[in-house]
Amino acid sequence: MVRLIFRLLIAAFGLWLATQIVPGVSADGWKTLLIAGLLLGIVNAVVRPIVTLLTFPLTLATLGLFLLVVNAGMIGLVAWMLDGLTVRGLWAGMLAAIVTGVVSWGGQILLGDTKKEERE
């Protein structure tokens, strides 16, 4: 449960950083960012695998670069569901996806690899 809360906070921090760095991405406040972090986690767990599977040929043809578009779409979907989060355009969504991805990667390193712990 604690790991889930940390992941939510890391996603919210990544979205906050995207609002600070990326022009065209904005949020109303920290409550919006926390809700957006939760929604992004749910969307990435439910919708993203389906979209990734359906777009696999295009992802393969672009050597994986199309996953940036998929990630931008997931952030755009969260912005569409949540009134306080705004993403203006594909490029803003792609840059926000890069920022949140790097922050999530860093947070995963800080939290440690659970799969490695389960194997030992």
C-alpha cells in the first residue's frame, strides 16, 4: 500500500514538473495533480496495454518511437477525463510523457525493483 502511495506521488510530481517545463501543459493545483496521478496509473494499467497491442505493428515499424505517441495519448486521455488538467496538442503531450517517464523511472530506482526482491 505504501508503494502505491509513493507511485501516485511520483506520478503527480512528474506531472507537476511537466506543467513547469512543458509549454501547453497546465494544472489547477496539487489536488488536480494527485487525481491526475491516480488516473494516469489506472489508465496505464488498463488502457495502455490494449493500445500498445493494437499499435504493435506501427511501434515495430518505428523502432519503438510510436510508444511516445501512445504515452502522450494516455496523458491526453487523463487530461480529457479531468477538468483541471490541460494538454494542448500532441507535442505538449509527447514532451509531458517524456518528463513523467523520466521522473517515474527515477522514482522506480528510488523505490527499488520489487521483481528482484521476489526472486531472492
